[in-house]
Amino acid sequence: GTSAFAQNENLLKPGRVIFYNVENLFDTVGDPETKDEEFLPQSKNQWNTHKYQVKLDHISKAIAAMLDTIEPIAIGLSEVENRKVIEDLIAQPALQKFNFGIIHYDSPDERGIDVALLYNKDLIEEVFDAFLRVDFPFDPNDKTRGIVYFRGYMTEEFPVYFFVNHWTSRRAANGDSEKKRITEAMALKSKIEDIYKGEPFARIIIMGDFNDNPDDKSLQYLCSGKYKYPQSETLVNLMRLVQSRGEFTLKYRDQNDVFDQFIVTKNLLTSESSY
């Protein structure tokens, strides 16, 4: 899990925005539409109700620990199988006290894993949510998770956009993974440009597991200042600082990576020193 503070002069107290890759949060029911055989009772994993309940308990307690003294604003999730596992997660004793709304779309991903957003209904009034599908013209058979996005008001004059991402894995079986992540970055950038047409000073929070580091091509493209609207807000990758300090959010073999990132518009930061 990765988390960031969000604070604004209109809010009396800080709130927390969290992103958490919950890593294969599957229920125990087979879905004929997806490749979920790995997480069924008869699988090698012997995935069963007890293991599922233990996983829900651990994830809910980890999230609750991040919210010990601070209210959640929104929580982005990746690798959830369906809406039911999210409902089971927020029903856990550790999270019951929060009034979460769920934004979830069934993505075309072959394994059936999706991204989702929980938002605090006591702090945010939802205006709309949508699913941004991403297709790869050079590999039309590969279906990806897509991007979930949401627009909500925190005060009457304070709408915020949230985007939850889980870009193509570097271990994707059919190659071209960097090209696919650049395609995902292009789709997201195009959507943000659409928003900037109507709201040049939109407040935007982008989060997710990008399977790329802040200095890789896909993120450099997304965060570059070359947006069509010169008066639009600059996107700032909050995890550049983490990477520059040699810290990481993921360790795989001998590789230290910062794949879990928060990217925000500059108008959500109180000062230049915030990044």
C-alpha cells in the first residue's frame, strides 16, 4: 500500500488518499468468463474460504492502520476480482466504521482482475464515474485492466478527479509490454486533455501500479508539460522524490522499483517543497 496526504484550505483537517495493490483478491467461486482457476478450492493453491477470510482480515487491518488518526478520502485498489470481494473487504470489522462508496467496473482483463476506487461518502459527493478502456491496435487480442475514474465534490467549489491505474505487467507473456504501457499513458493523457478543455485548472489525483518507474518513458510522457492547453495545471509525480532517495515500493529479485505512484496537479500541493 502507498498513501499520500491531501490537504486544502477548504478542509479543516487532513485526509488520506491510499493506493493498495491487494494482489489477487479472488473469491472462491469459479467464473467461466475468466482464467481464475488458480484461485479455486481444487487448484494447486487450494484456495478456500478460510484463506480468503484471512486475506480479507490482513488487508483490512493494513488499511485501517494507515487510517489510525486520519480519515480516508479515497482508496484505489488493484487486483480485485469483482465487486463482491470489495464489498467483503469493507465489511471487515477493521473497516466497518467508514462509510465507503464503491466504484468498480468489470474490465476485459483475461484473468478477471480489475481496479476500483473506494471513496468516503462523508467527505465526497460523487458526480460521475466511468471506465476508460484501453485497446492495443498492435495486439488486439490482449485485454487489459483499463482505468477507473471518478469526479466528486469535497466542498461546493472543490471537485477532484481520481484515476486508478494498473498498467501492463513487465512479465506480460506476449511481449511489447513497454509499448503497451506507453499506449496506456497516451489514453490517460488524452482523457486529461479532454478534462482540461472544460476545466483548465482541474484538480486531479492519478494513482496506481504503473509497472514502470517515474523516469521511464510512459510516466515521462504522462507528466511532461506538453499538454495542449497552456493554462492547464502541471502534473507532478510525488514519487520522484522517493526514487531519487533510492527508496522503493517493490523489490523483485535484485531490482528496486517505484511502480506504485501518485501523480497530482500542482494546485493540490501547498508549496514547491511538497515534491
